[in-house]
Amino acid sequence: MTRTEVHRPPHAVPPPARLAERLAALAMPCPVHPSIHLVEAATSDWARTSGLDPDPAAARLAGRAFARCETGAVTRLARWLTWMSCLRRTPEALTPVLAVAAGGEPGRAPLERAFSGLWTACAPEMGDAWRERFTAGLAAQREALLSPGTTSAGDRTRSPVDAFGRYLFDLVEPCLGVEVPAPVWRSTHWRALVEVSGEVAARCEEAVAGPGHTGAISVERSNSGAEEWKIDGVATRMEELWTAARAIPALVERHDLGFTAGREATRVACAFLTIPRAYLEWLLETPRYRHLA
Amino acid sequence: MSTTLLNHKLDRAFGHMDVDGDGSIEREDLLGLGARILVGFGEAPTSHAGSRLAQGFEEIWRTLAAEIDTDGDGVISSEEFRAGMTSAFVEGDRFDTVFAPAAEALAGLCDTDGDGAVGPDEFWIMMAAFGTPREDVRATFERLDGDGDGVVSVGELVEATRQFYTSADPDVVGNWLFGPL
């Protein structure tokens, strides 16, 4: 029996409960940062000042993803997630946002101005390679959300993580104040860690939403089989997530990166291990799915 | 009784967290050690086993900080660490209630198949998180594996942990937990 195989609950149980029962790693209560109320208040103030809609659920997602981190790191992530939450409602804003990331002046739209502030606060502390990764993630999301049925010529296969927002995973580094060494983030194992963590989160959303939901992952199944198929998919990918994580210490050793660089990489990897669980909890806290919890 | 030996071991333990060698540690350093262990085993901090370990490390830090960080700056020097570990866990009575649960959680993580025994591969993952050189890990494992059956029981690992952090006896096998002293 694998760590994902707790037992198979009956079909009558709602999808979120079945996910939690099925997956041992999702069954434990997800801790939240002890200062979450301060983070929520500070993030709501920032959102109002920036002209964005405050989103307490975004702050709580940050508080769960960074449950044991210092309050400043949680607050930084909460601001980014609030911005992301607004962006998902108006993905066409990604085009001017990308222009700001490339050095352009922000327009009058709150999303652009808020991005400019967040970008100015974190990008200068990070290397060129990180900035390129981050903006590539924004561009991939723009393409995935604005033209979901097509890919540009010669493009790689579009991943569910592109629509989900690959840059969310890149944000972990500036929020924690670290930068993953290039030999690590360029590695197959690290890319798998990011990809699978994002895909598990995206699949959780699919599984929680149940039949009829059309999200990042297309499902060509009957409704009765689709739910079980989605939950199976999460279980399989969770195993892959853990396998990818286990490869990181050996990778750090092989590249002789030193203990400090290794520590920074593992802090980020640990966040990637946490995000799917935190995201599931966030899904169940959002008004859209609260009736399922 | 050799307090010199015990202090030497506590200095080694301090070094497991003070990875930048600046002579001080913060809560993040202990949690960073926990993160290295969790990632090594591919365990999420939110899983049952992962949260046991994270909570165990949190309790150790809380105890140490309450014991010695009188100025409340959240930073512990190597001298303070030595003093706090000694007063709380060696001379004090909080090993069983605070330190042992973390040690048991760690040993439990190493016992990946739940059979009560830790193999050399799992032992290496744990040792790598503490920064023990690979060449020392095999020798350490052989010492802990007293009967030579190729595994160390979870109970033996917990006892070796207790010996490393609290015993001044130069003959206990737990002195070798993180390689030669």
C-alpha cells in the first residue's frame, strides 16, 4: 500500500471528503500561520490601497502554505496571491502586466499598478534567471487562459500548470528571501517537483468541483467515472511529487552546492510539498466550494 | 562523567542548525533542518508524519527559547544553546516530554515501510539532512547496528538520539550518531 492509499471510500461521499480520506497526506488538518489575522488585516489594507478587492481566502492560502514561516514572508505571499486572485478574473490584464515586467510604466488599472509595486519590491533582489522564469510563467498563463485551444507553432505541450499559474511557484523564492541555485532549478527533478505540485493543485480543483467543471485539465469521461478518475489522478501525482522531492538532497550533493545553498533549495521544495494541501484547504474555504466541505 | 564530551556533542548539534557558521541560530534554522529531513523523505509538512516532526521541532525551539533567550531577540548563541540543552534536557526533566517526541517522529520517518526497522538508505537520508559526510554514515550505521543484521530498530535509533544529546558517558554507542567526534 502506498502513502496515498488509505482506503477507497464509497462514491456517495462528496469529492473533497473522498480526496481527504483517500490521500493520507491530505487527511491531516492543514496548519495555518499563528499570526494569520494580522496577515489578513495587512493584506486587506494593502488591497484596498491598491484598488484591488480584498480576498481573505488568498491571505489564508498564504498562511497555510507558509504556516511556519516568519510573518513578513507570509504577508508578501498573501499580497501576491490577492493580486493573482484578481488577475484570474481578468486574464486580459496579463498583456499590460507583462509590459510592466519588461520595464514599462504601469497604466491606470489597479492590477497593473499593484503588480508594479509587488514587482519593484521583489524583482531587484532576485537574479536575471529568476526574473526570466517568472515572466515566462506569466506569458504561459496568458497564452493558456486567453487562447486555451491553441498553442503557438513549435511550442511545447501546454501543461495544466500554465493555466494554474506556474509563477506562483517562482514566487516562493522572493517571499522566503532565497534563490534556488541554477543547477537545481534547471534539473529534471526540480522541474518535475514544480510541475507535479502545480498539477496536483489543479487536479484538486477539478476533483473538488466535481462533474461539469471545465478547468485546466480536460476530462473526456462520463460523470460517474470522471470523479474517481480525477481522484486517482491526484493520488498518482502525489506519489510522483514525493519521488521528485526525495531526489533533491542527492542533487544538491552531486553539484557540490554547499550546505547553505542546499538549505535554501530544501526550504523552497518543502513549500512545494505543502502547496497542494494548502490549496485544497483554500478551495474548501472559498465561497464557491464551501458547501462541499 | 565527562561534561567536556557532552559539550562537544552539543556544539556539534548546534552546528547542524548554524549552517552559515555565524555562531547563532534562529527558529528558522531549526525549522530549516526539519525541512531538509522532510524533503529527503519526500514527506509534506502537512502529512501525519511530517506534522509530527515539524511540531516536535517547534516544541524544542519553544522550550529552548523560553529557557535561555531571556532578551527575547529570538537568537540563540552556541553558549546559550549548550546551557539551554543542559538545563532543559540533560539536568532538567523535559527530554521525555519535549525532545523524545521529536526523536520518535524522526525515527518514524526513517522507518518508511513501518516495520520498526531503519535500513542504511533511510539512515543516509537522515544523516545527509544533518550534514554528516557520506563516508561517516556507513561507519556510524555499522556501530548502531549492534547485531549486524543490516538494520537499526526504531527504538535503538531513539535511544541513540537520547544518548547523543544527553549522555556524558564516553562508552555509549549514541556518541557516534552523527559520525566520529
